[in-house]
Amino acid sequence: MALRQTTIIRDRLIAAHAELAEAGAVEIVTIRTTGDRVQNRLLAEIGGKGLFAKEIEEALLAGRIDLAVHSLKDLETWLPDGLVIACVPPRDDPRDAFVSARRAGLRSAAM
């Protein structure tokens, strides 16, 4: 999902700033975080939800990337000094989907 969100933001930036459409003007850098890599332990055991953003924040502060796109749900309440949330794009439809090969809906799944 993060890569799709990043692509949407890249496309919006290019639409707003034509010079970013030039080859090489915008590079998407994929950063796998500790939260992405460690899937066999509870988040509370390995440091909390901030582990989904720690490496991204470090890359921003070190100047390895210019901006980051990430889900607000994975950010800590307090950002490190030097970082700000500069933009929150409009949400898509916030409703989740239920997909099942055996049930017609949530009501029938609870029975």
C-alpha cells in the first residue's frame, strides 16, 4: 500500500510541477523498515509502531531522501526534531472490504 500511496503523490507532484516530469527528476526510493521485516514478533516486543517509520525518518534527517510518504497510523505521536508533516492528501474511501470464499458478509461470518 505504501508504494501505491507514493506513486499517487509522485503523480500529483508531477501534475502540479511540470519540471518534475523530466526523466530522473523524481526517484522513488523503497525503504524496508524494521516493522516491515520483523513479522514473527509482536510490535510491543520489538519497539512499537514507530518501527514502521524509524528508517524513513533517519533517511530524511540524513538527506538521503527529500520527502517521504507514509501512513499516519504508523507514525509516533511526536516526530523527531527537524521533521514535519507537511501535507495530508485527501483520503480515498475509508471503508475496508471483506473478502471470503465461504461467507457472504460479516454478519454470516459471525454465525
